[in-house]
Amino acid sequence: MSTTQPLGRTTASAPLRVRDQARDAAALIAFSAATASSLALALLLLTHLGSQG
């Protein structure tokens, strides 16, 4: 008799619900958009300052 648990089946971690996954996806999208916008703004500012000199 084996007392080991099969891989991927633990009682401590319940599977994520769809709404939790959607919330995580929305947070990732918001973070990505903020990061891309910040980078674009920084590059725009850098090129604007570079063209003045």
C-alpha cells in the first residue's frame, strides 16, 4: 500500500476560480499597459530633449 499522494493533487491548494483568473489577467493587462505607456512617454521625452540640443 502506498500512502503517497499523486502529483498535482494536494488538498492545501484549491484550483483557481474563473473570476480569480480573470482578475489576475486584468491586473496583468493593466500593468502591461502602464509599463508600455511609461516607456513610450520616456522615449518621447528623450527624443524631444535630444532634438532641442
